[in-house]
Amino acid sequence: MASESTSTAEGTASQGDELPETALETARHQLNQAASIIDVDPNIVERLNYPAAVHEVTIPLERDDGTVEMYQGYRAQHDSVRGPYKGGLRYHPEVSREECIGLAMWMTWKCAVMDIPFGGAKGGIVVDPKDLSDDETERLTRRFANEIRNIIGPMTDIPAPDMGTGAQTMAWIMDAYSVQEAETTPGVVTGKPPVIGGSKGREEAPGRSVAIISREALEYYDYPLDEATVAVQGFGSVGANAARLLDDWGASVVAVSDVNGAAYDPDGLDTRAIPFHDEEPEAVTKYADETVSNEAILELDVDLLVPAAVGNVVTEDNVDDIQADLIVEGANGPTTFAADSILDERGVHVIPDILANAGGVTVSYFEWLQDINRRAWSRERVNEELETEMLAAWNAVRREVEAHDASWRDGAYIVALSRIADAHESRGLWP
């Protein structure tokens, strides 16, 4: 399920018996790497290495058979110097405190790169949503909303969908919050159905932004779009929308995948003939004449690779087999810190998630504006505004890449850190 984000993350190297990198480790690596390039107060960097707060709750759920089970829930709030906390809620068995902190940090950078007046947050419940009935999911969601009600709000912390959640989840949270507040409060969450204040174009926005940034990156490196070959790992909302747009614009999408494997055609796939996850779950290989594994799709000899499934898929273990000339990150944290360094040394350009998939949080911002102003926008306006904001962010990052001879990840962090540091310096430190 897409949102401001769509996956897990990373940190140091994962080899042999070593543990995989965590989102928090990687977020800190990337922060300190950017801080070493520009002149920024080290005290501000120290503050940004830690979240402002992490809220942990235990949620009782009465199952359909009458038994009660307990679930762990989290909401990490990283930094709010530029505005209310903003970030997704995911339902996944691997949700953890550390993951939420790392992802919240990425949301802080993402909002700053896009120059959106929000800070970063992330949260979720340790649960496999496939194990729950619809009624159980609703009860769990409403109870979780009540448990975190005092720390969320349209001017405080605004959740959104993520892995395992969607528009219906946000509708339940909005309703539970509104009932307790005794007034309808659509701005408490984004990613809602349009009928109750959601924005048109929100669901496809992360994939659209990935496609826009892919187009710009290919042009920057002199790859004609109508001659470019593309592989997309992940065919959920992010990957499918990115693949279909690039296909529409003339690129040759030669492979797309879901959890079962990848459809592959060196002459190019008809991406609209393959159902994405919401249309028909886990259907990619059913519609393929030729298939390859999820590991192999990462190693195809293509111009552009878009990892848009989960985190930690490009690692030290497989980075030497990556043949793509350009990587645009659709998922959050698909490239580990160690692999990123190796790719940079090899001259493989990696456009980071905090820029590429920022369409989700950008249209969430548009949704929030529509909610607080009680005025809906057309889909055309949403897409036009998104294009404008993505191009502005791309150009801001490009200028830093060229000025510092930096990687695209470092360039994005320089933009984000500069804006956040300026805000902290202006506001000061409460004694």
C-alpha cells in the first residue's frame, strides 16, 4: 500500500551473520554524511539524531471468536521545527520502535526537501493485516486511534496510510477522533476517501512523483525517454503508477514484479495489461509470458532500476550484480548505506527516496490544505501542483549536487538539513 512511504530501511553492512541495517542506523549515517559537507551547527545535528518523542501503546483486540489478543503500537515523532508532525501508519509484523524512529527521520528530510511546512513522524502496529478480518481491522484501528488521540491532531501530528493501511483505515481514524472531539475533523489524517475530505490524486501521487523524477534524471544524464529501458521491483500503488506513467511517456518497461516474482519482456511490457496489487493481489506472474525472480529483476541490464517494494533490497551482497546505470528509489530505504557507497564509487547514480517518492506527502499537504480551507481541488489541479513542486525540489537538489560535486542523496540531505537548521537557529532552544 502506498503513501508517504512504502517500505522499511537500512544502516551499516549486512554480510554473513551480521544483522541487517536498520532504518535508524541508515538515517543517522545519511544525516551525519550531509552534515560533514556543509557548515551546520553540530548541536543542531546532535538534536536531529534523536526523536522528540516515541509513544508506545498496547492495544487489546477482541477477535471474532471472542478471544482477546494484545498488539503493540508505536508513534515516533522526530522533529516539528517547521510544522506539525507528518507521516504514515503501517500495519506489518516487522514494525518496531527503531524502524518508526528511522522512518520518522526520513519524513523530516522529505518534508524539508519538498519545502512543505511539516515535520516527520511514523508509526504503526505490529500485526499482519492478512490475519485480521475486516471487522477486526476496524476494531483494532479505532482502539489504536483512541490510544494515540492525545498526540495527534490537524495542527499537531497528521497520520497517513502506509504498508498494510489505506483510505479506509484513515476514514476509521478520522471518525474515531472526530467522535471523541465532538466535531468532524477531516484534517487529522490524510489519504482519506475523497467523499470525506480526501484529495483526488492522493493514492497515485508517490508513483507519479517517482515517474516525474525518473523522467528528469534520464534527461539529465542524456538518456532519451523513448529509448530508455526500465525495471520496476514492486507493483503496488507506487511501482505500478510509476511504471504505467513511464510507459505512457515512451519508456520501455521491460520488467515489473510482485512478491511472487517478475514479469519480463526485453521488448517491453504492456504495463496496463498487468493488474497492480489493489486490482488483483499477487497477479503479476499470472499475466507474464516470461518470468524472473525478485532478486534477478534487480540485476537486469537496464538504463533505470526503480526498487519500489520494500527496504534493504540493494545490499553489499548483491550490489556488484547491479547493472542499471541509474536507480530511482520508489520504496523507503531500498539501498543500504554500504551498497550506496559502492554504487557511488562505481558511478551509478542513485536518486534518493526522500526526493523521488515525496509525491505522497506533497499531495497529503494539498489534502490538508483542502481540509482546513474546506475547499476541494480538481485532479487536474492536484497533478499540476504536484508537477510544479517536484520540479522545484529536483532543481533545488540538482543545484547542490553540482555546487558540491555531491551524490544525489547528499544533495537532497544538504537541501533538507539547510532548511531544518535555519529553522532551528531562528526558533532557538527552549531553556
